[in-house]
Amino acid sequence: MSNFQHLSTSLRVAVLYGGTSAEREVSLKSGSAVIAALKSVDVDVIGIDIDKTGDWLPQLQQANFDIAFLALHGRGGEDGTIQGLLECLGIPYTGSGVLGSALAMDKLKTKQVWQTLGLPTPGYCWIDASTDLEEVWQKLDGKPLMVKPAHEGSSIGMSKVDRLDQLQAAVAKAADLDSCVFVEQWVTGKEFTVAILNGEALPVIGLETNHQFYDYEAKYLVNDTRYLLPCGLSHEQEKAIQALSLEAFNAVGCQDWGRVDLMMDEEGQPQLLEVNTLPGMTDHSLVPMAAKAKGYSFPELVLAVIQAAKQRYGF
């Protein structure tokens, strides 16, 4: 803890958590864990629940603190909205800024940026009310597809589709949550996630689940998901995936910390899926797991995120 000990007495931190998205419950757990970690190393910390009442806004303006630690997930907290408010109020905060947050929250725009730069990502089609779903099925080779709402996190609203006659219902399910829906080619292969911390890619984690894919239940509710660390790749493969993930993270303007999810297809080629700018910080979460493998305790990880923001703001 010695590298971060000076933060314990030099800062007062406000942890912003909760939010109004579908990921509120997860965010409450993340925020509570961050608050407990900071208290355990004697950091002066307060928690501010960003709920639907709006009562938190005066508290945000009047509370005396040095920096906001963002533990918000989903729309309203991870999409540049709260970041823009904090910019207007002149409040320093952790994590990605307005642009990086907004881009990364939009899975479709993220894929378009990656494609422009020649980074590997599964083929896809954007869906609107006039889209011929049979044409989409044929264009994407008529194999299993993944239907995704563009702006949800934690795999909320996502569905694997094995047959054309399942596609309409899956699109409708996603459209109930988001006006922007896209269909992505299914990647058969192993799933990996790479945590990014202050410009460094942490050890790669392999993911295995008995579910069709790494969905909300597999992430937060069950205990049979398998986390492989070491990830099972060769040293050269892991280094290549770390470098690709860091490039993908930087490509959409992200900063400080986050997580990149990807698959390794049947040909052994990586396929980028998405960037999470404010990943979970719960007992099931992946960034703390990767950080532990790198030698960080949970409080040290939290303090490292704060230190990265401090460096950006120059204090």
C-alpha cells in the first residue's frame, strides 16, 4: 500500500453510484465496495446515490470533496451524461471523459470506429423498422447471430438466435430497451476479457459458462462461471491480445481504466466485442480479479484509479 499511502490523508473522495439505468443494483454494489475499500485505508469518503429524485444534485454541488470516483453503470452514468455534468461543475472525476464514455457506451459506433482503423470485430447489421430480417440473416451467412441493444451493459437485452424464425422476437426484446438495435455475427470460440489500468493491459482472463453466452445471470447471479487466470493462451497470444485491447481502448478515446471484451474465433483470430468504461467492482467482477493477479489488493486498485485521474488533473 506504500505507493498509494499518501492519498489516504490528502484527498476527500465522493463515490457516485446507483444511477437510474437497468444496472442500478449492480452499481449500488460496486459503489458500496469502493466506499468500504477507501474507508479501510483511511481515505475520507462520502457516497452519493444518483437516484431518480434528483436530490443528489445539491449534495454534489455543496459537498466538500476533491474528486468524484464514478461507480455508475449503464445509461446516465457510463455514457458521458454524468461526465458532462461534472465538467460543467468543474468537478474532477475518475475514468473516461465525455467522448470516450459516449462512444464506448454505443456498441455500434464503437464497432464502426474499430472497422475504420482496421481492428477486428464481428460483422453486423443495424436494424430499424424497415429492415428485412431475412436479408439480414442471409447477409450474415445465416448462422447463429447475436442481437444487441446498442446502449445497454451487463448483457441486458441480448439474445443468441439460432434460426431465422427467432430473429424477430429477439429484435423486439432488444428494441424494448433501446431504439438502436444491431445484429452481430456469432463468434464460436473462447471468450476473454482484458482490464486496462492507467495505460497498461492487465493479465487476460478467460471466461467459461454453462449458459449460451456470458449473460447477466452468468456475470452476477450464479457461481458456476469459470474464470481462467492464467487464461490458457500462450505467452505470445496473451501479449498480442493485451496489445490489441489497449489499442481498441485508446481508439475510442477511453482513459484511466476500463475493460475490453473479445472472442478468439475458430481460426484463432481475436474479434473485439466491446469496451466497458466503468466495469463492475463487485465480488464477481473481472477488473479486481485481473488487478489481484498483477499484485493489487482491492483498495490498491481503487487508489490506482484515483491516482490516474489525479495525474490527468495535475494535482
